[in-house]
Amino acid sequence: MRFIYPLLANRSILGLLLIVNIAGTAYGYYWYGWQLKETPAIFLPFVPDSPTASLFFVFVLIAFLMGKNWPLIEALAIVTLFKYGIWAVVMNILVYFVQGELDWIGYMLIISHFAMAVQGILYAPFYRFKWWHLIVTAIWTLHNDVIDYVFFMLPSYHMLDQYIPQIGYFTFWLSVVSIGLAYYFSIRPNRFKLEIK
């Protein structure tokens, strides 16, 4: 896998990823538009999960292009990109099994969200966050689960309403796995580290 890292560190690739993530983030907030209009202001930061995750990564990429690291944003990016990337893939597959079909938007969401999860992990050797950054990120992430499944601010998939308790349980453990992966790839001893050139 290490052969890919010089490519990932290439400024042209970083610039292309920045454009793609800005576009995806903008579309994501647009997709949530109707739900945000109905959301109480106190919950607004916790509703558009996927576009906020890609927004974190936008700032990570900007920092890389400036020759910098913003560790807290990096921790937030890797955890939320993986969590919400995988979450959306699973939810859209579940929609397929419940409805017996999936429209082109559903397939687009599966592909784009899987790519979100992958890019978060691929750039892990370039991150520089520490334990306290991951702890803050864990609090943010688990608090978001409470907002979603206690106050029911989760993304709306009406056809899956009967499975909300199971989805909430799955989401909690997905959060735990995402935090664990962030530790494994970015904090644990003997981890592989690289610099953006």
C-alpha cells in the first residue's frame, strides 16, 4: 500500500480532492436542506452528518496544501468520514432490501459515501493528532449519536422508521469502531508517518 502515498501527497491530487470534497459538501448540505428547515436551531450542527464530515476533510486538505496540520480537525475528519461513510452505505443497502429497489441517487450515495470512508483512512499516515484530540472527537461523535437517537434528529429515511432502535444500536457501535480505527491508524505506537511535500 505504501506505493500510493507519494501520489496522495501530490499537490495536484490534493487540489483535485479539495474540489471534489467542496462540491460534495455543498451538495450534502443542499440534500439536507428541507430537514434543516424543520430542525430546532440548537440541533443544527448535529443534523447534516455526512457534509459536516467532508467539511472537516476540506479543512484538512487546505491545511495540507499550506504545509500545515490541524490535528483536531484531522481527528474529527477520520472518525466522521469513516462513520458516516459506512453508515450511509449500510442504510442505502437496507433501503434496497426493504423496498426491493434503489434509485440512482441511492447508488450514487453508496459510491460517494464509501469513497468518503476510504479517503479518511488513506490519509491517516499524514495526520498528527494526539490522544486529547481523539477524546474530544469521541465526545463529539457519541454526543451526536445521542442527538440523533434520543432527540430523533437522525437523517430521515422514512421507509426505515420501524428499524430505528436497531439502527441506533448499530450506529453506536459504528462510532466505537470508527474511534478505534482512528487510534489504530494515527496514534498507536510504531504507526507509519508521512509528510506532505
